[in-house]
Amino acid sequence: MSVTRRGSLFVIAAPSGAGKTSLVKAVLSRDPRLRVSVSHTTRKQRPTEVPGRDYNFVDVGEFRRLIERQEFLEHAQVFDNFYGTGRAQVEALRTAGHDVILEIDWQGAQQVRKAQPDCKTVFILPPSRAELEARLRNRQTDSEQVIERRLRDAVADMSHFAEFDYVVVNDDFEKAVAQLLAILRGGGPEFGAKRPDLAPLLADLLA
């Protein structure tokens, strides 16, 4: 009788505009073993989003009740909304043998490390400060004030890169996908967060 292998847990974080969501969608389409945990959020549903697929949409009262019942593996406030990862969903996926991806921020990553010390963590960086700003502006969905706030918050987020096991720079998209897949498949030591060649990029991003 074969025993199902317990799935691995990967935390992927990034500043707004680094391209994390696109990268995660790409690796999910290329590796059938991977699953992404669907987060709970209090933010409003966008027209293209499907409840249960993109997010589990709840109001603030329900979110607070879930916190009280300790049903989140991690939770955080991001901008004006709350986000949380359901503990039971992650455990069920891992028990079934799936490798699970959490798309969360650095605050959530800290909580998951404490709760699940066997997790692996990956931080996504943009190729430059100028490119990050360009990506945020090209969305054409935010006011100038919101863009400036997102840029300030992005710098604060990126200052936590060294807390992660790996760093992937999203310059060439296909190259970044390949690097992320290598990490998710158990390799990628050359993409460690403390590698010296990141120093010039970090000097630009964190200046």
C-alpha cells in the first residue's frame, strides 16, 4: 500500500507591481502538482473575479470571527483591506500530496514560518525602481496619490527580502518562470536571497 507524500508549502511574496500574480499563474499552468491556496479577503470583488476561485470574499465581521476561531494560518491588513489564509484548506491540500503556494505579503510570511517551519519562501523583485513605477502606472487604475503610496509601501516591503529563502528577479518573464519552477521542484540553490549579485539591484530598489 503506497503512502501519499505530504505536499510542500511555498510562500511567494512581492511588492505591488513586481508581477507575482502573473508568475504564479504561469507556474500553476505548467506543473499539475501545484495548487494555490485561495485567500479570504474583505476587499470588494472585481467584475472579473469569481468567489472561491480568486478569493473567498467576506465582510469585516466574518473575518474577525475567523480570527477569533484561529482558522487562519496567517492574516494581515494590506492597504485598507484584510487578507487571510485558511488553515484547514492548506492542510487538506498538503495531506492529499499537493504542493501548495501561498501568495501573501512579508507579514504573512513571518506568521507562516512560525506555524509551518518546513515551508520554503520566495520573494519576487522587479528589475529596477523605474520599471516598478512604470508597471504601477501602466495599470491605469490608480490615482497619483495611490501610486505614490504603493511605491512607498513597495520599498518598505522590499526591505524584508533577506528574510526569504530565495529571490527571483522578474526582468525576463520566461526566465523568471523557469527560476520559480526550479525552486518549486526542489532546486534553485543558486537563487538564494543572500547571493552577492543582487547587491546593485537592491541598492537601486531600496535607495
